[in-house]
Amino acid sequence: MHALWVWAHPHASSLNGRLQEVGRNALEAAGWTVDEIDLYREGFNPLLVERGEADVRRHQERLRAADLLVVQFPLWWYSVPAILKGWIDRVFESGFAFDVPDPETGKPLKYGKGGLVGKRALTVVTAGDRAATLGPRGISGHIEDVLWPLLHGTFWYTGMDPLRPHLITDADTVDPQVMARIEGDLSVRLEGVMTEPRIAYRPMIEEHYDHTIKLHDSVAPGKDGLSAHLEG
């Protein structure tokens, strides 16, 4: 199995730098091959200017080769760092990740289908907030809702299987004992990364959605908002 690990943090000696090292080692110990894109050290240009640029083509080929995409970042203003957003904007191009036509209907494949179908996507996220703050009743919102544009609107939209975010909270101050637990938790998570269930987003099929891509009234009755788009 082959993983592409993309991470974005300005300081290589940070907690994020250590997590990337731990994650890579854990995957390689399990027999994976791992390709790493360190956006800051690479000096990746996040500005979308035109299509067909050479660096984008290289990154697309590296993504195409992966069974697993790991995207690692600190949670800044409840989103990804700008350099990572730029990587997504440039690499997830029309015709590569989305706007891929269904061979039978000619319509674009999306939400469970698309150019990146067959791949799994895991986010590894650090946050200064407490765990409860990013939990189901926390003031910051549940982490899966906070990252909805990435998990559902990017990964699921392009056909990947999004996995539950691997969230490290209280990340501003981490003592050695806590760090050992964080490293162990990440290593264990990666051991089962290809067998754990994906987030149960609904596929865009007639059984769930009408012609306006709105849920049928009979689907998840009484539910509104993001949770209505989860099966079960």
C-alpha cells in the first residue's frame, strides 16, 4: 500500500513536524511506502493562476499513485492554513479530481464518485482548543462539522472515502508524558486506517436526493443541516 502525506506547518520542529515523523514511521513499519509533501519546506505556490503548470502535474501524479491521502495541519480560524487551501485549489483540478464524466450518462461524477474514487482520506489535525470545545456540544462546533467543506465538499465530492478526523487537542502545551500518548494514539490509528469505516455520507443517488439535489422528504424526516446527509 502507498500513502501520500501532505502537511502544512511553518515550523518543522513543531508538534506537527513530530507527528508527521511518527506517522510516517508507523506506516512504514506496517509495510507501507510513504511519499511526503511538506508544503512550507517545498515553497509551494498556493496561488491558482493557470492550468497545466508543471508542479501541479507532479503533485497530481503523486496523488494518483496513493491508496491513502493523509492531510495534516493545525486548525487555524476553524479551517486549513492558506498554503494547504491553495494546494487543494491547484491540485484538485477539473478533469482530474472533479468534473469527470460518467461514461454512461456523461454527467459529472461526484459525492462518492469522481476522479479520486478508491482512495481513503485521513485528516490529522492539531488544535489549541480543549477536546470538549470541538465536541458535539462544544462552542466551536463538532470537528466533523467544522471540517465539513474538506471532508464532504472536497474528499467525498471527488470520490474519496473520508475518515473521521484524527484530532489532537490542547496542542499549545504538550508535556513529554502527553506527547507519548499522542504518538501512540496516532500509530494505533494508522494501523487500522484501511479497515475502519468511512464517515457515512450519503451518495448522490436518486434514492436519497431529488433532481435539485435536495434530500427527499422521506429521507431523514425531521432532520435538517449537515447531519441529515449522514446515513443511519
